[in-house]
Amino acid sequence: MSTSGKFRVAAIAALSVAALAVAPGAVAGAAACGALFDDFHYGSHADGLLAQHGWQVRSGAGGPGVAGARWAPEGITFPTSGGDKVLQLASTTDGTPTGTTQTEIMQPDRRFFEGTYAARIRFSDAPVSGPDGDRINQTFFTISPLRYDNDPIYSELDFSEYLPNGGWGEAGPVNFQTSWHTYTPDPWYAENESDSQRRSIDGWRSVGATVSGGHVRYYIDGALVADHDRSGPLDVYPRQNMSLNFNQWFIDLTQHNGGTSTYLEQVDWVYYAKNEVLTPQAAAGRAASYRSSGVRFADDLGGC
């Protein structure tokens, strides 16, 4: 689930200069506690290495997205792009719920909290086939379970929710970063803080965030785009460990223009340094070091 950009409770008028001065490799709060890196060198959604490496591919039905749509494991593939394998999420629709598939892959073990998050993601403004116009949501986020309505320790960080064709009352393209306090699904009620960029981010982008000292700072292509903290009317700083997720889903089908459309989101690599604050450039450098050493996957996240 991730339905963040829909309701923005507060917005930042200006980003502090101090927020840009995060030193590479600086440890924030607790001692650094290992890292997760994946270059997504797998054969298919059924590759046994996925489960060994902590990944789960979603199947079945349920939110978010179109009621009656199916979460399709076969939509998760690992093609070659630019000479290297990537994670690909393919979601399709013919304009009907039963003819709609959505895709999600996650690290369901809730080991993700403070530290540095980074990924290289290819967002798409248009479908690879079929007519354009569907309200698709291409994402990278962390999340905890909602135990009950308005759960006071619910935690969710949406590093990117890209809506190339708009949605939630917004004209596209628009990209959201949202930090959550809590919500109620029915009737819908949400408490969060959200910022956005009302421009195209089509193509390969670096997406990241640092979570430390009461601040969640979000970055696109190395530039600070949002800083959410505890100083506003809501405490949107996460309050518990979360899972790590990528998904691509349809907000609704009202803008479908006939035929069958297929949309792609791709991920080159993902990196998480637990309890350690890094600049986006330093995080990308660590990912590059793994790759140059021939390391396709690493996970030494500790129990601290």
C-alpha cells in the first residue's frame, strides 16, 4: 500500500541550507549497523535466490489500486538494460478491473528504519505499448502495518510516488515524497506531510533519503527536494521498523483510452545503510564499489 500524495497536510516553504550539509560516511545516532545492496541479477520472479535474499513478489488481490485488479508475479522480470540486468515491474490494463494487473516486490522483514536509502530507478511517462493516459503510480517506499484505524505508531516513507498522468486531483506529471503519521482507510482520513515536483522525471533517476535525528530528507538526482521533521502539527518521523518496497499500480481506470496498455518501472540497484547518514553521492559510490567488485548482492544488516 502507498496512497500518499493524495492528502498533503503541510508543505515546506523553504529547505534549510543546513540540511544540505550531510557529511559522507557520518554516523547518525546509533552506530552504523550494516547494509543491504542488490543489483537484481535474477532469472525470473520464480528464481529461488529472490527468497534467499529476502525478497517477496506479491500475488493475489487487494489494495492499493483498482478493486478487482490482480497483483501479477509474472510482471516482475529481470531484463538487460544498458548492458546490465535490472528489476522490471510491468503493469497492464485494458480499462477493466479484471483486465488490470499491478506489480510489487518487497523486503517484507521489517528491518528498515534510520539510515540512508538509495536506488537508481527508471520512471516512464508513457506506456511501452498501447494508448497513454492511465493514472499509474510508480513507487519506492518503506511501510509498517496499520494495526487499526489511526494507529499512532504507523510509519510510512514514500521516497517517490511518480504519477506521469496525474491523479488524486493533480494533473501530471507529478512526483510526491510523503512522510506519514497515520490514516484510516474507510472512510478515508490521512495525516501526513508531503512535497512534490510538478515536472517530468521520465528516465533514469537517483532516488534517496536519509532518516536521522528527527528529520527525513528526500533527494532526487542528488538534490534535496523535501525535509520533513517533528516540528509541525504532526509527528511524521517513523516510529517503528518498516519493510522496503517497489510497486506500480493504477489509481483508477477513468482515463483509459481503449486497447491494452503496458507501463514499465525499472530499478538498476537498491542500497540501504542502517543507522548511517550518507550524501546521495556517497551512497551511489558505495553501490558502484559493490558492482565494480563483482558483488551482485550483499546483506549484513545487524540486529542493532
